[in-house]
Amino acid sequence: MMKKLEEIEYFCKLLFESVGVPIYYFNGNQKEVFKFTAKIKPYPLEEKPIHILEVLLNEKPFSTFTSSPFAENYFYLKCGEDLILLGPTLEKTISFDMINGIMNDFHIPFHKRQELLDYLQSVPVMIKERLAHLGSLIYYFLFDRKLEAGNTETLQTIEKPDVLISKTKQELSFHYSYLHEKRFLQFIKDGNLEGLEQSMSFQPENGRFGTLSKKSMIRSEKNLIIAAITLATRAALEGGVPSEEAYTISDLYIQKLEEINDMNGIIQLRNNAIIDFTERVAKYKTHSYSKPILLCQRYIQKHLYEDISVGMLSELVKMNASYLSQLFKKEAGITLKEYIIRSKVEEAQKLLALTDYTITEIYSLLNFYDQSYFSKVFKKYSGLTPKQYREEHLISEID
């Protein structure tokens, strides 16, 4: 049996004073019964962030998340005909630099800048998982039982770097600590999904939305996600995922990313991509590739900017070069020489899309001795010349 209204109000007041997350209570007629929001600054825009209560009450599941265009998160819980709404919260703090991007994205009048900043900076920072835990705590208080997992929706975001992507993979940041980033990438390399999920739920005390574009918050977050996917791709390659598969998946996620214009959708895509890469590594950990083939693949991916030969690889694995080539073709489906060339072409694609290196610089860095040969093999595997590929795939310059 559910608690009395005065008991619910008292409990919500204590919870609000303890964690600072706003709490609203609406009755079945969508009327506000009580709220605790003292720390939140006034919302500066005409349209309120809490909206479509009728949909929430009548059409949505028993409990779930909803989000605003500014990436504010809410968690609601049905109590019979009534509804308790927790939020807004933000995954990270939004800085003053991000306000210009938000204003451009959502066509907000310039004179609202300071009000919007004051509002967003007053919103408590909390990851979704913790917000869900608060909702579960209220549910337990109301009904003296746990909120079952089936009753809630599953929880499913400097200037342009002028250096090689492969050589900056440990410097580009997820805006966490360097140690956390290293552990995060190691979980992907190991195919450790459990460790990854724990790492993804980690929230640094002073986490902030990074700024890779001062003109657009959405563009900035997309640029950060592209960097994260690039790092995850490399980690997956080092974990044993074939380059053609890893880069194809990377391209698909980046293409999908460009179609999304919602902050929460962008962050969700990042999480899905990273989990996808980790699951693929886990799958290949149990793949039938023999140890010599895995060693060859990993060596190639780590030394793409060096001259790699079949003879060199045969010495690495202590096998006859001819036999190694036959074994590689049998297990991987392509010749060892072809795998080397394809891997270098795939790296060239990333450099063409993500850096301002000239085509000459790229083929030289990747140890192609002749531009004509480089263009020939590049077109063979990508269907385009290097120039055409750059024109179609170059990511917009970071502001």
C-alpha cells in the first residue's frame, strides 16, 4: 500500500535536501501538488523543460527517462494515477563557452545568454545511473519493495589536432583523468564489457562538457564523439578485431552521428559504439585465429607507419614466410600482403578525413613509395581516389 501524501512530501523534502535534485509531484489531473527546486535558477525561455505531462502519465512505461534538447535528464515514476518527476540533471557541467553553441543550435536570443548560463549551471550534475537509483529509492519508500528492472526502460555524449591520429590516441581525451582513459581503452582491448560498463558510469568530480567548437554545442559534442570512436576503433584493432570490420563499424557510427541533432541521442550513440567495439573484441578473443595470425595482425596495426614485409612478420612468429602466407589466407580470407596494404589504406582514409596532411605527406608517412601506386591501391579498396575521398569525408574544421 502506498504511503500517505504528507509522508511522501516529507520524504521527498529530505531527499532533495540531501542530494539537491529537484523533485515534482503531480496528481492524476496533471496539477502540481508539491515541488522542491530551491537551488534551480528560473528557466529563461518561454517553453518549460517539463512538458507533455499527459503523455508521461498515460502513454509512457511505469518508469523511465526523458530528456530535453539541452541534454537535461529527468526520471519519472508513476504512483497510481500520480507521478513523481526527478530532475533536471546534467551529465556534466556546461561552461560559459558552450552557451554560444547552445544559442546557435536552438536559435535563442542573445540577451538570454546570461540567464541561460545561470540556469544550466544551477542544474545539478548527476549521471543517469545515480538518478535512477534515487528513483528506485523513492519507489522502495512508497511500496516497500524493489523496483524491478523490467519496470523501467534500459539506460541506453583545444584547437584542431594537427598530428597523426594513430600517434595521438593516448593524448586525445574523453575529459576524464589520463589514468581513467587508459583503463577505459584497456577494457575495450580486453573485451571486458563488465569493466567497461563500470568505467562508463564513472563521473569525475569536476566533469565538464568539452569544447571543440565555440559555435555549436552539438558540433562540439560530435567532434568529441568522433575522437572517442577513433580511440575505441584503435583499441578494438589492438584487441583483435579485423581492420576492415573495425573501420567499417567506425564509419557507420560516424555517419549515423552526423544525422543526429539531439545531445542525448549523440551521447547514447557514443555509448552504443563503445559497447559494440568491446563486444566484438570479446567475440574475437574466442575466434579460431591461431596465435601467429593474431600476432601478425596486431603487429601490423601497431606499425602502420613503418615498412612492413611478409619476411619481417615470418621472423616475428618464427615461421616460414610461404607457410605463414598460406596460413594467413586460410584463416583471414585474404593474403598477408593484401592485409598490410588494406590496413594502410584504411589508416590513410582516417588521415584524409581527420587531418590536414597533404596526400603526398600521407602516402609518405605510410611508406608508400610512389603516389601513383598509392592512388591505385587506395581506389581499389575505397572506390575513390584520395582526393575524392577527402572531398566527401573531410570533417568540418573545428572552430
